[in-house]
Amino acid sequence: MIVQGQSAGLDYTISLKDASLAISLGEQEIIVRDRAGRLYSLYQNGRHHRRSLNGQILQKQQTAAGRQRRWLDPIEAAALIDFAAQRFRQVLDALRRPDWNWITPPDQPAALSEVFAAIELGARFDSVTAQSDAAQFAAVYSPIGILPPDQYLALVLQATEGCSFNTCTFCDLYHQPFRIKTPDEFRAHLREVRAYLGDSLRLRNRSIFLGAANALAIPMSRLRPIFDIIAQEFNCHSERSDAWRPTGALRRTWAESLPDQLETLRRSASQSDKMGIYAFLDAFTGTRKDIDDYRVLAERGLRRVYIGLESGHDPLLEFVRKPGHAADAIETVRAIKAAGVNVGVIVMIGLGGDRFSAGHIADTIDVLNAMQLGVGDLIYFSDLVEAPGTPYPALALNHSIRALTSEERSAQRTAIRNRLRVNGVKFSNYDVREFVY
């Protein structure tokens, strides 16, 4: 439902959907909340802000120098949240003013009552409420390191904590020891998540992402009960859909502000109202399961598995201390696909710099072509981000490796893509610096 009105010389547009509420003042300000009232995003004068459930806010802006991004400090974040709450109170006041003029009114009185209730809920989500909310999030979840872009609005359920090997020199996402939750712990976690999110689940009701870094590494004897618990608590099944496609350039101001991934997820589940399960898996551990194992998981709702290939060049994988070899990735992907499950393969652009570039390109092309990817599969190109504190920068320096320029990275990406023999595969870029859950 979209309604429009005017008051005191200002134009208001209110968009109330099942999962979100968006209010815009003119064309330079859009505030989006989920149906629990939590701030999701705020666009203002070219700056896009996205709030994470952990309380952090990422600011993005396109400038002449390129795309700029930074995390707001706590004082800035609190001020932004209070501004959004105050703006919602302003909208409530405007709706009650005698000079309010409906341009596009609600269809019926009940709809207007729903609009008022949603706005009032959002007006109460100020910095004090947000701080308490972030504390509740930390009590329910371990840190969420990363998700694939098409799963940014998934419902994350953490069957594991940490990473099962945690040796990659370029990664700083998983600091706690690897641990698998018992079935009782997982069921309790699931129910705590549902209680915490409340009506925010409407924004995350099209897919489940089983975390954390490598959840499908769990042995089958312990993994089956976890899938069964999800099936008992949610409506999951194995029906597949090939309707997914990476979000593109929508109307610019709305594209960064509205829950754009929501519509993507809805398209991917358009053939059914039942949720599917998605997860990461490393190629080395993936070889420990066979086709029958993946079929069992598919029957329980597994739809897509994301493999961090990074590179098909074994010397580079050894250099960055990533377990396994390229052949493991081929074997794992083929087994998953033979079981009727789609894959998302992640290739890291710029990894190994100038020293490994030629081998990285040639062998990655060969490996991707050998995987027999097709309709419903994804290939993500993710630029290397040299995170401070990780071993990779020092490792590269000690071996006199020069980082690739942006032009060289673009050329590497193009060289790989242009020589792939994959029909129906969707391609997209994957910027880990823009992940917000």
C-alpha cells in the first residue's frame, strides 16, 4: 500500500508492505523500517545508511573519487537513529494536522489504522531502544561474519560457531573456536532468534541461512537432526526455483534504501511459500559427503551451497593456507549438483597479486569449466580486501608481491569470465565491505 499526502508545504510518501515501512520526504530522504519498528536504512542527500542488527551503521556514498564507505562511530549512529525516530514523530503530527491533504489516500479506514500503528512503532525506536536491541542481538547470536549477497535478508540460524579450519591468511571473520551445537542447543537458539526478531521475521521469511562459516561440515549424523529441527519449526522443503538474479540498478535513491534483497528473495521463492536452506561449505570438507548425503539434505530443504573456491590455482591456495585443492572443489560441486542442489562459487579477484595472477586466471577458468555449472548456479567475483591484522599483507610483503591495481583486477575478472563455458549461470560482484546483517 502506497499513500501520499501534503502538510505544511512538504510532500510525504508512505509505503507499507508486509515486511517493511518506508517514508519519504520529497526525493532526498527515505527512511525504511521493518515491521517490528527497527531501523533498516536511511537515505539522505546522496548518503545511504544501513543499520545492522548488532547496532552498527554503514554509510555509503558515491563521489567523484568513487564509492566511499565507512562505519559510523557510536555517537553518530545514535544521532542518526534519533533523527529517524524524530522524523517518524513528525510524520505522525503531520497526519493529524488539519491542513493535511491526501493526494493518494488509503483504500479503507482499516488501512489507515495500520499505517498509524506502523509509524508509531517506528517512532519509538530511538537510540536508547536501539542500544538495548543490539544487546539482545548479541545475547542471541554469535558474530555473523559474512553472508552471500543474495542471502543478506535470510534468516540466519547458527548451528555452528567459528570456522572449522580458520587458517586462511586473508580472513578475519571468525575468531571464536569451531563448535557444533547440540540439537537441544540449536532448538533453543532457533526459538530465541524467533522471539528476538518478532515481526522483523517478515523481512527474513524467504530463506534460512545455516551458519556459521562452514555449517555443512557437520557430520551427517549430527546434521540431519539440525535440518529436522528446522523443518519442525519452519516450513521448509526441497522445491527449487531458478528465478534468482542479482539485484541490478533500480531507481537510484530507492535501490540503496529499500530492502532490495527482499524482492530478490521473493522472486527466488515465487513458486512456493516454503523456506529453503542455504549454507557455506569448504571444498575440502565437502568431499567427505557423497551424492546420497546431499540428496538427504536436499529432501530436507537444502537449495544452494556456497563454495569459497577463491582460486583454482593450487600453488596460490597453498600460499594463502587454504585447506584442500582445486580438485576437491570440482568433486564437491559435482556431487552437490548431482543431488539436485544449486551452488554458488566464490572467486577472489586479486588474490596473490602480480606473482600468481597468470596461474590464478588460467587454473580458475579450468576449474570452473570442469564443475559443469548451469541454470540456478551463481559465480561471485569478490575483490581481495587486505584486512589489518591478518597474515596476508605481511606474507605478500615478505614475498615481494605487488597488489593488483583496480584496472588489473577488472582485467582479471574479465579474463576469467570471458573464457568460461557455463550456460545459464548468474554472475555478480561480492564486496565484503558492504555486508550488513
